[in-house]
Amino acid sequence: MKKTELLYEGKAKKVFSTEEKEILIVSYKDDATAFNGEKKGTIEGKGVVNNRMANHVFKLLEKNGIPTHLIEELSDRETAVKKVNIIPLEVIVRNIAAGSFSKKLGIAEGTKLLEPTLEFSYKNDALGDPLINDYYAIAIGLATREEIQTITEYAFKINDIIKEYFLKANMELVDFKIEFGRLEDKTIILADEISPDTCRLWDVNTHEKLDKDRFRRDLGNVVEAYNEVFNRLGL
Ligand code: TMP
């Protein structure tokens, strides 16, 4: 598989076309941003951790009946994936209150939720990814009612699978963000990544943060946290 052209450079990944129309190559960078790109930095080795971890998790999800874009890991930073039209929704599942949820609702970080929750943000940098609901998503044509239903079912099932997976490595899955895409035949599959950039992971015993919040909140030991996750998962 060979890269032909750089199609898109995002905040954390580059996407290349290949000789095959339906296959793309993603290349994970060490660049990190937060607060809609306002804060910028580099986390050495992050691209390798995120590539490996996303592929590992996606394989586990495939085994459990969740279709994903993963085709094949090509190197420590590069992966061949199925080309999709990304549905412009950030799908966020939460098990424990943290981040924007805690701020908005005045509920202390670390408070266990009585059941997992799900929310949508409209993926739109110019608008700052505003929180929307399923009715908005359908009304403005981001996804159909059937697609929202599929996405919701997949999101909660993914939560069940990866919550258990991280717990085996002594990490609590606080919350995470996922994105879905449509294949040409309109099948919905999981795309983007699942990594410490897109999950909150806390040590089960000490509640130490082992994710991108260390960068967002200037907590220090950012590279160490990514490496800790990498090692705990045996990647
Ligand atoms: P939040 O509490 O800031 O809304 O974040 C919820 C989850 O989504 C958290 O695991 C971090 C992840 N996330 C992203 O992956 N990308 C983003 O742009 C934001 C704001 C959050």
C-alpha cells in the first residue's frame, strides 16, 4: 500500500490517498491541541501510542461485532483504513462525571453516574463544536433517525467492551469521544481513533489521570502518561 497524495492534515493526523480508491492511509502525529486549537504543543511519541492503541482497540471491537474502518497497521505511525464520509458528530459517552459535564452541571469530577450517558456535539471548528441533541442532528441533516439509532447502540456497546478492557489494565474509563463514518453503501462504521487523546483514563486506585487532560490542564508528565497506558495495555 502506497501513499499517493496528502488529502487532509488535521490537528493530530494526516490523511493520504492510496492507489486504491476506497483505501486511505492515516499517519498519526505527535502534535497536540486543546480548546479548539488555542493551545498547541507536542507530545513526543504520542503518534505511536495512539496508532497502536486505536488499532488494538478497533480489533477488539471488530471481534465483538462492531464494524470499524481498520484495514491494517502499516508501521508504528501509519494505518490503512477504509475511506468513509465522516458523520460530523462527536459522540461522547460518560461513565463518571468530568470535564465539560462537571462544569456545566456543577457535579464534582469523579462522581459516578447512575448509568452511562451519551451526548452529541456538532463537529464544526468555526462554531466550537456545539453540544446538540439527536433532534438537531436529524433536523439539520447530519444523520438520519436510523443512523442515530445505530450510532447510539454502537456507542453504548463500545463503552461496555472497552470499559472492561481498560479495567483489566487497572484503568477506569471515565468518558470518551468517538466518530462514525458512512461507507459508499451507507453502512455505518466506527472511524477516527480511540486513544488517550479521546478518552479519559484514570488509575483505578489513585485516580491519577493517564490521558490528554495532563496536557490540557498542564499537569506535567504528559509523555509518561501516554507511555504508561501503552505499557499497561501491553501494546
Ligand atoms: P469534555 O468533558 O471536555 O466534553 O470531553 C469529553 C470526552 O471527549 C473526553 O474523553 C475528551 C474527549 N474529547 C475529544 O476527544 N475531543 C475534543 O475536542 C473534546 C472537547 C473532548
